[in-house]
Amino acid sequence: MVRVIMLSPPGAGKGTHSKWLTQQTGAAHISAGDLLRAEVARGSDLGRQVASYTDRGDLVPDELIFRILAPAVVAAARDTGGYVLDGFPRTMPQALRAAQFGADLALTSNAVIYLTAPEEELVSRLLDRAQRDGRADDTLSVVRHRLAVFAKETAPLVDYYRDRGILLELSTDRPEAEVQADLLGQLQTRGLLLPAAGDSRLNHAEPAVAASPVTFDPPRDDQPGEHILT
Ligand code: ADP
């Protein structure tokens, strides 16, 4: 089963591409942002603490992140055998702690998907989304701050995972269907996903959600490059 980390600056398409990937694979979609927003909506003390960071576009402290995310990852892996981690880890300390956690629970990730787009494109997508969804942190100044936080805190993870040989890098500055086809192709090339019989997605860019089911090879914990969380 696929166990992947989606790593990207705000607006590059983590959420969008996580959704179809989970629909296709049956792995659980674990969105750090969605879990945090749900906690805020619940109005708990924890949610109020979370909002004091997210509203400004600052990262939520690791302690709170692990308290909220760890149960979701464990439940997802138990229920589906896989996961698409959307928005976590986002700092080197989170990545190192997740590594330990993953190794302890035999939940190591098998790929990290790094989505990119030019900065002005990211800003414009997020401002468009603000009009649609009204997210509190999608104002221009908070968006700029989130991008700066990404550059400082999250960008170092790109080299960390690249050095481990499990980074897949894709530009999302092109039609969504093309990104889907490219990503499926890269996962298949790495043996993380087996094409279904008659699968022609790689030859023409159609939305993957409309395509035939995809099958997976069994867990490959014995493979080099699997142990990115160590
Ligand atoms: P985006 O990628 O567009 O910023 P997310 O929904 O992934 O959106 O995250 C929204 C906010 O939630 C972030 O700006 C940050 O404040 C907080 N957040 C999400 N994931 C993490 C994380 N792993 N560590 C700390 N804070 C996080």
C-alpha cells in the first residue's frame, strides 16, 4: 500500500493531488491543515491555541501537531495499510521525529512528492481560493508570510528526502490532468504502484479519477530507500 508524504509550498496543490491519489489507492488522506481546522472549529482549548498560530500563518508547535496527528496516522495505517500525508512533516524536527515514529510502528513512507510552482502563481491561486473558501489565513499578508515560513522551515526537507533517494519532484504549473499522469507515471516507474491492465493514462493526460483502478505491490519494507523515516 502506498505511504507517501506530500511536500509543497502553500498553493502548489498538495490537497488537490492528495485527494485523487487517496481515491485511487484506498490509502487514507491525512491532511494536517484539515485536522487543525477541525480542532479549531470544535472550539476546544487546543483549537484556540492552534488558531493563534494558523491565523498568523505561523507553524503550530510540534507538541500540538503530534498530539493531533499521531492518532490519525496510526488509525489510518491500521484501517487502510497506507496513507497520503498532506502537510506533515513541515520542519526538520518534525521529519526526524516522524522518522522515529515510522520506524517504531513499521509505517515508513515510500515516497515524498514535492510539488512546485512559481511564487506569483502560488499567491494568485491562494487569493482565488480565499474568494471561494474564505479561509482565515488566505489574505495577502498571511499568504506571503506562509511562503516565507515554507522557505525557511520546510524547504530543507527537500534535500533531506532527496538525499534518501525517495523524492519525486513535479511542477504543478500546468494542467491538473498532466500533473496526475506524470505523478502516476513516476510512482509506477519506482514500482510503488502497478498500472492496471489497459491503463493508458501515461500516454494521454486524462484525469486519473476517471481512469480504471490501480493495483499496488505489497509493502516493500525490505527495499532500500524505504526507510526514509530513519
Ligand atoms: P497551506 O499548505 O496552504 O499553508 P495547510 O492547510 O496545509 O495549508 O496548513 C494551514 C496551516 O496549518 C499552516 O499555515 C500552519 O499554520 C498549520 N500547519 C499545517 N501543517 C502543519 C505542520 N505540519 N506543522 C505546523 N503547522 C502546520
